[in-house]
Amino acid sequence: MMIEISHNLTDTTDPTHEEILSKEELIRRTEQMRASFTTLIDKHGFAVMGVTEASAYTIGLAKKSLPDLVVTLPIPHNASAEIMKAVWTKWTNHGYALTPLTVEFGELSLNLQLRPLARSKALLEQLVVQAELFYEAYPAYHNNRAPLPDYVQIVLPDQDGNFPTEAQYNSEEFPQVVYDLA
């Protein structure tokens, strides 16, 4: 059985964006990706999974009895990773808390809200799919999970400091999906 994977949105053929994979090869690559998460988690404390241009999340914080983190703002994945790393560092140094916090990046200060997320269908089926499958395949990385929410969303303000739950929030320039609270 052959499965065609295509990321080509035009009618032109671009061999760099199209591959035909057998079911076995697709499974092999998926298993290889999940196995690579273990290396990243063991070395750095977590792995980051970019889902779309506007979404990224951590995998592996459950091994440290912490919820995984989610960012849903259209910023580069490396920027999301740095924000998630800053929250993880605060939790590691000062303990887990869902209180608003400020993180510093050189001259830039970001005020963040941390929202515990419900295990909603939208979250589980559209965003954190690989985390769920990873923990199922590697239960040792999930067994330490404390009685905390499984996922916490890092919510960033717009350019004026307004958050998505505030009426003045500029959702046109900062289109941030906010998931259901736990």
C-alpha cells in the first residue's frame, strides 16, 4: 500500500514537497521521530513540536512532574521554544505556579499568562497529537505526571499589553487561539 504525502498547494509538480511513502516507511519515520524526542527530553528536559506556523508545544515535561506547554501565536517556532524554555526555567527554579509572569529576553520583557487547559477534543485532536501518542508509546515519560493539568497554554499580550480575554485585545494583528480552561 502506498500513501501519497503532498504539501504542494499548486498544480505544479515540486519533487521537494511530494513524496510517496509506503505505510511501513511512514510508520518507521514516525517511530524514529518519537524516539528522537527521548534523546531531546533526556538531554534538554523537553522537546518542542511545531504544528503549524502558529502553534508549538513541549513534549516531555511530564517526566519532571510538570504540565507540557502550548503556544498558539504566529511567531517562529524557535521564538516559541525560547518562551517555553523561559517558563520551564522559572518553574524549575521557583516551583510550578500558574501566576502571570514576566520573562526577559535581553532588552525585551514579555508579560505572560499561564492557562491550565482542559483535555478538549480540539486540543487533543488538532494540536497535541504527537505528545499524546508519544506518552502512549513511552509511558515512562508520563508516569511521573503530578495531579496537575496535562497542558498549560502560554498566552501572550498584544502590542498594547492586552490579553485575548480582554475586549481591547488586537486579534487581527495577534491571532492567538485560546483553548478551553481546565
